[in-house]
Amino acid sequence: MNSGFNVIDDIIQGRHPLDMPILDPAPRHIVMVAFPGVQLLDVVGPLEVFAAASEAVLEGPPKSDARGYRLTIVGSEPGVVRASSGLSLGVDRAYEDLPEEIDTLIVAGGHGTAQAFVDPRVVGAVQRSAKRARRTCSVCTGAFVLAAAGLLEGRRATTHWRSVDRLAQLFPKVEVDPDPIFVRDGSVWTSAGVTAGMDLALALVEDDLGREWALSVSRRMVFFLKRPGGQSQFSAQLAGQVPERDPLRELRTWIVEHPAEDHAVARLAERVSMSPRNFSRVFAREVGQSPGRFVERVRVESARRRLEESSGSVDGVASDVGFGTAETMRRAFLRQIGVGPAAYRERFHGAS
């Protein structure tokens, strides 16, 4: 059986296959929600990951009971929808013609979400479909549609770093986390922007098929099984305002990259050749927060990633990120996120 179908080529040409190879046992059904102005890579990136996983299953051991994926794109009507890039995207079914059996519902993002999350037809379709889906996900600003459908209330979620403040403002009952590449809270998964949808899809494959299958897919597609770091490496969110002065921009980057260093005000002022008093005043004005507050935020974010991704002791994490003691880190966590490091790890270790 030829398993070499190319989802990206088929979608761009409006020929998304409904007759993909039948797997035994039956494939999991992935339903992707698209709309005018959707970000093309939000759609094709994750679907290509699922397609690669299906290929891996088809090419795997003959007696393997691993299940692949069946892919469907839904929109306002079958045919094509124009993506934000101007390319046409093939749509298989209308919102009202969704199948009864849905394994995973995914809502893509893009400029079009500004209209989609206030469109009753889109929001209603997502609400109805989520009730039938084993899990519900969003890529990038697709999180706004999930939030409008009431699916993120009381949950931790993320979106593109440029939109986290807006999401938190419009939906205050959502616990918006600006840093993770993706977040899992129960059966609801959300991801950061654009390529992070591929990280999310690979995590879903790992959740379904196990680490070895996911590793096989990551090798095929030549990207990280789990990329290092979070959105703060790409965004200005962690730092607040962007300093106008080059020395302060460079210092801010250095602090983020070296959280465990001595970041006393006197030492930081020395690095930029300023007096401690003038440095504190200028830093607060340019960055929007005091040097001490900024350093604490950097260390909390660094500690959160370590607690999520490693099994090192809380004491060890506290030392690694510059807090010195677990008690100092605990107090910082309580100030920043309202929960201690141990409780944070218990909830989120391996989940984002």
C-alpha cells in the first residue's frame, strides 16, 4: 500500500484526501476547523505531523496495533477558503456536516480569528463538536475561539505571545500562561503561535502512540521532539516594555539567558556603567518594572520550565535558577503565580 500522501500539497491545491489509506485498527479522526484568514501553517503544520505518524504506522511492524489518523478540514462550506497568505485551502465539510465520531478537534488561528471568535456559527460548531471529541485543541489565536465557546474557563491556556494580554483581557476566567509552547489542561490543549502547532501535534502523537513513535515522526520531519525553552525566548512579554537603550536591551537578554548569576542591583549597574541609583530609575522607566521584580520573574519562568520538564529536586531547581534556597523560590512562586513549586510540579510536570 502506498502511504506517501502529502497533506501540504493536497491542501494547497484544494485536494485534501478523504480516501487516505485505511488503517487497522481504525484511525483516529482529526477534525481541523478553518475559516477565512486562517494561518495556513496552523492548519498544514499539525496535519503534516499526523500524516507522518500515519505513514510511520503503515510502515511499522505488521502486527503493530498502533492507530494512525484520518484528517478532515471543516469550514463554512465544502470547497476552498482563502488563508491569510492568499493561498487557497481545501475544505472537506461544512460545520453542520461534522461526523459523529471525532477523536481530536483542532481550531487553527490566524488573522481571521478576529471574526471567527465572534461568529455564532463558528463558535456554535466548536461547542457542539467539542462535546463529541475526546480532546479539543487550538493552535495560536484559535484559543480565542475555544474561549468564546466557554471551553477554557477555569483552565490554563496559552496562545501567540503577541495575543496573550488580549486573551486575558477578553476572557478573565481563563488562566493565560504567556510562556509555554503548548499547554495541556485535562482534555483541552492549546499552543503558542504558528510552528508551535507542530509541537502540539507531536505531543498528541506521543500521547496516543508513545515516545518511540513520536521520536520517529520528529526524525522524519527534522524537528525537536520537544523544543527547548518557551515563548519568552521569542517574545517581549516576559520583559514587559522593550528598553530603548541598547545597553539595557542587552542586559535584559543576558539576565534571561543567565538566571543563576548574581543579579544584585550594584552588579547589574556595573555591567552597564551606571550608578546603582540611576540604573534602578532608568531600568524601571524603560522596562516597566524594577530590576528586582524583573529578575524574580525571569527566575520563576526558568524554574517553571525546569519543574515541568525535569525530575530534579526542588532544591536543585532553586539553586540552578539563582534563588539559592527552596524557601526563597517558594515565596517567589506564591507572589507570581499563587502556588508553590511542589504543587506546580504535581499539576504540570510533563503537561506542557
